[in-house]
Amino acid sequence: MRKLNSLRSIIGGIFFIIAVYGKAQENFAQKIEQTAASSILKYTTEFTDSFGNSAKLPIVIVKGKQQGRILTVLAGVHGYEYPPIMAVQSFLKEVNPEDLKGTIIILPIANTAAFYGRSLFVNPLDGANLNNAFPGKEDGTITQQIAHFITKNIIPPTDVFLDIHGGDASEDLIPFVCYYNHKGKSEATELAKKLSKTSGFANVVSYPYTIEDDEPAKYAFKQAVQDGKVGLSFEAGKLANVQEDAVVLNKNGIYNVLNALDMYTSNFDIPEKLELYDNQVYIKIPATGIFYSDLYAGEPVKKGQKIGVITNEFGELLEKVLAPESGTILYKIGTPPVTKGETLMCIGIPVK
Ligand SMILES: [Zn+2]
């Protein structure tokens, strides 16, 4: 009897998962359709996995007075990156659908489990990084399901996909906007470049796009690019603080993108001089230990320059770290603990 009951509950659980997931799947296209002009729809969908974990995904659809393009704004893929999340909160309070041409889909906190669990990089429910999970998996863990939901439901109706990040709680970072230089999709790339250059960010980074169409995109906005959409990403904020200037930069960036797409009229400053980068070099952490560096994000480094040292717990030198290329530090570990194999620093290489 006990066995039968548990079997019933397992079967019930499976049907429940299918019902919940199916609901999230089929409802989204209808939700956009059904949202009346000049109105805002807010709702929450939920994911449940076979380990008994569940997580909520809040979704907002802002439908403009007139029809137009669809911009998706994704925040909180990393739940410990606060300025993007708080920028979207502030934007939500201000945006007026009466003044909007087109539709804005907003995922204010994509990784609620990481946000409420104050978890660095990963979802504490499954230990997975949502920024590494695309295209996702329909019947996978919570993180894989969220990635799959975004790939199958959010990206298809989207014209322009904006993924907002900052430095995570352990990262020092200089604000920048980035896009993929996808040579096979030149029209989308050109618009991504234009939107990046007019976003209000002074540092504009173009990433080489080197994956095949059947390779996992891993990152949300790279998935959008692979699927033929215009994709770009902001990075502003660092070290688990809500820096007001980073919040404003991210928020004004959303307005600038809307303005450039002729969806919403706004007039925020765009820096006269842009710093352009067309490649980047990542330094992997050579040893687990305690990291010391006098350098900050935004500072220039020369090839061969000592950029820091790593000691063991007794204070004894383990490794000297040298810059492999000349460029500008876009982000780096800004706190003492470092773990072998993780990224220590990203150096942006200026356009020559
Ligand atoms: Zn991030």
C-alpha cells in the first residue's frame, strides 16, 4: 500500500510537472496576443523538476499603444548582480505603455532562486549557471528548464534581445556594452552594433562569433543571435553593491535602445568618445589561494606586466600572474579567494 501510494504520488508528480510546464509553454504566445494595447501584464510562471525543486519566473509584458517591434529585457540571470535588477525595477515603475510603440517583454529576475539565496553565479537549487545553460532542456533541472523556456517562448517573438548583467559579488568591472560580430548575419550584427554605440555606454565590446548553428549557445543573448535575432548585453555594477550610477547607466541604456528602435522617445546622454574593443583575453586562475592585486577594472595593462600574485593560506607565494596581452581590464576578481581554473580577469583588446 505504501509502495502503491508512493507510485501514485510519483505518477501524480510527473503529470503535475507536465501540467505546470505545459502551461508555461503554451501560454506565452497567447499572453502577448491577449495583452491589450496600452496595458501592462504581470504574471509568474513556475518550474518544477524531478528532484522536487521549484522556482518562480516573473514575467512582464508592456504592450504599447501602437504596434511595433518587440524588445526583450532580461535581468537577473545572475541573481547576485544587483544594479541590472534594480535598473529594471526602476524602469518598470516609470514606463508608460501609452507612449510605447511596440512591446517590451521583461524578465525582471530570471534566476529568483539565486537572487533570494544570494548565490554567486549559480542557481543554488541545481548548482548550474543559467548563463551557461542555453538552449536548455525541457525536462532538465530548474536552470535547464528556465533556459529552455526562454529559448522556446521568449526569443521567438523577440526582435531585439537585451541581456543585462554586472560584475557578480566577487567581481570588479568597468561598465561596457557588448554584441556578437556574427559575419553570417550581417544585418542583425549591424543593428546590434548601432544600438550598442548609442546605448550610453562608453566602452563598446564586439565579441567574435565562432560557434556553429548546432552548437550550444550557452549564453542567453548568444542564443538570440544564433536564432537570428539582434542581441546585445550591458554590463554595469560590481561587488554586490547597488551602485546608483550603474543602476542609472543600465536603465538609461534601456531607454536609449528603445529610442534607437523608434519605440519610445527619450533623450539620455551618449558619450562623445567611445572606446571600442574587438577581442578579449581571459586569464585563468593558475592556483587556488589568496589573490593580491593593485589593479582595478578599467586600468590599462601591458603585455608581460605583473598584475597580481596568489599566495597560499600561510602567506607564501604560489604564483605571479602576468598580463598575456596589452589592453584594458574589463573585469577581474575583486575579492581575495581564487579557485584554480576559474576566470581571474578579462582584458579587452582595443580596436587597432
Ligand atoms: Zn552576469
